[in-house]
Amino acid sequence: MLRAALALTLGFAVVVGFGGNGFTAKADDKKDVKKLEGKLTCTKCALSETDKCGHALIVKEGGKDVKYYLDDKGGAEKYHGKCCKADVDATVTGKVIEKDKKKHIEAPKVELK
């Protein structure tokens, strides 16, 4: 009986210990989410950087234009048609990462103005 109680207590402690680390990781993920305002543009039609339509947000930072590439569905996004013709004012919220020496926004939420 004592062994069963000890095993149950040890098992519970292990589950609680690993569960705590998961909560910390989720809190860190939310800390990395940023809200950026700028001009949404098409990476194919306006920037001539890609073979297929995609999106980039051009943000003024320190007097310079900085491009953030959106990791989204490209031309399949419902907001795409507007920025393919001309740059559109937008606010984009998402996790900013660096890939291939370029800034990207993962899981972007786009609000057109």
C-alpha cells in the first residue's frame, strides 16, 4: 500500500513538473507577438521579388523602410486583391522571426485601414 501511494505521488509530481514548463513556453510565445503598422504590398506585383503573389509589410523604423514578409497563403488571402494593385495602409499582428536574413511575421493577422 505504501509503495502504491509513493508511486502515485511521484507520478503526480512528474506530471505537474512537466506541465509547468508548457505554461512558461506559451507565455514566452505571447511576449514575441508584435503589432506593426505600415504599407501592405505584393511581393510579386509591386516589389518584383517573387514568382507568385505574396505579402510584405513596409514599416518606417528609424527613418528607414524595413520589410517584414508575411508567412501567409499569398494570393489566396482575402486581403490580397487590394494590395496587388497599390500599397494599402495596414496593421499586422504576429510573431516576428528572422529567416534567410529577412524579417518574417508568422501567423499574421491583417487589418486593412
